[in-house]
Amino acid sequence: MKTIGSAGAVAAILLGLALVPTAASAQEGFKCKPGETYVMNVMVSAHPYWVPVYQGFKQAAEAMGCETIFSGTPDYDITKQIASFEQDLVKGPAGVLLHPMQSDPFIEPINRAVDAGVSVATFAADSPNSKRTAYITSDNLAEAKFAAEEIVKQVGNAAEYAVLENPGQSNHDLRVTALIAYMQANYPDMKLVGRQASNQDSNAAYRAVASMLQANPNLAALWIPEAGSAEGAVTAVLEAKADVLIMHADVTPTTLEHIKAGNIHMALNPNQGVQGFMGFLVTFMGAHPELFDPFNDYKVSGYNPMQVPFVDNGFAVITKENADSFDLNAYMIGRDPN
């Protein structure tokens, strides 16, 4: 398995603080009080992406004696996700690790939560203008560059390509816009012939790709910022019996099977367990900034000293050769999903 990026050193430092024998107060501080609870809130809560993330979140919490709750909305609806976030706050959690569906609508709810004393960190998608204290994700620019280079390697530097997109979700936007910009800057003979919003809807992706294939019989490659749309895209390509290289970010059990079958070239998958594990640690630290005294002006400025603008959890490249390592059912054997 090829892994790009790492947050392991940060995790080692944070956990190491709790294990230094002479630092009794730090060791006690890196433990939750009885009933201290942290929430992970997402949109489209049944999506398999969240499962390994929440497992990592729980593993960190259990190591520190903390309680966790998985929350969110089953719908792709910003209003419903904000409502679920506000319902979480009523439960009085110490912190929330949040995947905001859209950045700006979450500014006020996040700020209100932080002002009420709840630690909020974001993951996989961000709300950078809010008072959230930390953001953990894979490097979407690095993902886009890797995808662009792989596409050119496979289809040449003067071919037609297309993208699907999910406007409004920060990480998906960046994966698409960065790839297009990279192609324009480095491979000007690569021609973008299709760009349509599928919004993580496999049916919309199917229709979009079917239309692209009719209009562009020489289409050579597709880049898709998430796996749900890739499910519909690969169906359209197979039905048309077209020779189109498909690459996407994230993975689902369905796209994993297509990778094994050779129908999808590869997927770039954020290290989900690391994302959840590190996400818990930064959320916990946001709730307990008294555990450290950084060399800055936080005391006079009055802000939470636990500020981490970006933690890179890295990403893995999933191919036919290593696909079995990403079997979610095998990973969950013996694990409590709740």
C-alpha cells in the first residue's frame, strides 16, 4: 500500500505527553472525566466512508477513557445537518469533530458552540472562517496532482478528459479545481471536454457520464472527487463499452469491487483511521487547552491556544493489487460499529 503524507508524528507527540512517567499531571490530564463525551457529526451518515473514521475516533477516545457518539443526518441536506449539530450541543458534549457539508452555513453554529465552551474541530471538509480550532484532512492538492500525473501517464499528454464535481463541499471542490489547474499549467494539450455536477448521486453521475460519452467519443479519462458518483460513472462507461480510464477519491465497497475487476483504474483514499484518531486528539486538546502553555500571545489575546490550521492524515493509493486491504467488512469483523 502506498501512503502519501503522515500525521503519525503528531499523534506520537500528543500521546507521548500522556505517558511520560515524570509528568504525572500531564498523564492525569490526558484522561477524560467520567461521562466526558465527544461527538462525531457527519452528513449522509450511512455512507461507508465514515465507518473507519469513527473507528479511529473511538480508538483514541477509549485509550483516554472518553465516551463517543456518532451523529449527523442521513440526508444530503445542509439544513438537516446543522439541525443535527445543534441537537448534539443540547447533550452537552465536551467537543464535536465535524464534517461540515458546506463551509459558510456552519460558521454561525460553530461559533455559537465554541462561545458556549464546546471544542469544535473539522475533518475532511472545513469551515475555515469559523472559530473551529483544528482541521484534519488529506492534502487535496497533492491528491489532485497525483491524479493528474497518473492520468497523463496512462492516456498520454494530449488526450480528452472530464470531471464530475460536488460544488460547495470544500475538499471536493479543491480536488477538481486543482486537477484542472494543474493540467492547464503542466499539460496544456490535455483537453477538458466535460465538467458536470453529480453531487454524490450515482444516478446523476450515470446520466452525466452517458451524456459525455455521446458528445465526446474520444473521451479518455474521468476524474471524480468522491466514490458515490464513481459508482454511476463506471456503470455508464461499461454500458457504452467505452475505453475510459476512471480515477476517483475515497472508496466504497462497490467501487472497490470495480477496482478489483479492473473497471476502475485506482482510487485515492484518505487514511480514514488516522483521520478519526487525529481528529479526536485535536478535538480533545481544544477542550483542554490548559494542558499546555505555548510560546505565544494567547493569554492577552484571549483565544484558545490549541490552533491547528491543517493536519495531513495522508492518503493511500488503492489498486487491483492491494484492494483486499480495503475490504470494510473484513476490517469490521469483531469491531463494535456503535
